Amino acid sequence: MPFAPGSYHVMLMNLNAALKPGDRVRLTLTFQNAGVVTVIADVRAG
């Protein structure tokens, strides 16, 4: 199931700097079955 509104999500906590809409961040996610996946995420207003 993909990340979608009302579905799975990633919450970023204890960041070193504030993020604002339009920023892009590199995330390294570690999954039990898929292993390590690196993605670039666009920051959007919620």
C-alpha cells in the first residue's frame, strides 16, 4: 500500500532545522523485508 492521505505516513521528529513547503529532504528508510531504501521527499503544507 503506498503512502497516501489517510494511509501510512512518516513522521520526522527532533530535526536540527525547521522544514518549510518547497524544501526537499533525503530520507533513508529501513524496512524489515525491503531493506534500506533512500528517497527524496518534497515538503508540503498539510
